[in-house]
Amino acid sequence: MKSSKAAEAEVRSWGYRHVFTWTDSANGNNEKPKRSTHTPPPRPFTNIHVKAHYAPHTHSGKTTHLILRGGLTMAYPDDATPRKETLGVGARWDVEANRKHEVWVGEEGCTYVIGE
């Protein structure tokens, strides 16, 4: 598994300026996060979040997700034929700006680097 620091550097090399590591814990058994090298966003922020599902939503800019641990299942509910796809360690998932998507965190939780 790549370190958060190495993965964040890789995501920055893809052209993303705002990059950080995020952990979702599906069952609430959170480990203390390793210190990240990113500058946190200018809003209340924690990089461990107990959340098993993100309802359909959009972002104003393109985002990318590089999975470091665990996994997630994603879907685009507005597609003509919506389907779920499960992603695991090493997967990269790009979401175009304003594209509605939905996410379910895997049973092991998920740690991923986000680029915005």
C-alpha cells in the first residue's frame, strides 16, 4: 500500500491543487489518522468520518479519488441505466464537475486521497 504522502504527491501530479487524505469508517471503529501533509480546507474538517453512505450529490469542480485501503461502491443515479461499481485498493475514480453520484463505503471502511 502506498503511503498517504506518496499518494497525495501522485494526485497532485495529475493537476489537482487541493489534495487530502480522507477516511470513512463504516462501523465506527476508527483508527487515529496519520498526520497528512496537506493543508486542510478552510472549513470545519476532520479526515476520519463515520459514514457508510453518501446520498446522491454533486461537486462544482472535477474530483478524483485514489483508494489506499478498503473500498467503496459508487453509482451515477441520473444515468439512463444506473449501475453500481465496487472499487478497491489502487483504483482511481474521477467524477466530472456537477455529475450526480452516490457512494457506499465498504465493510472495512475506506481510506482514499481526494483531489479537487
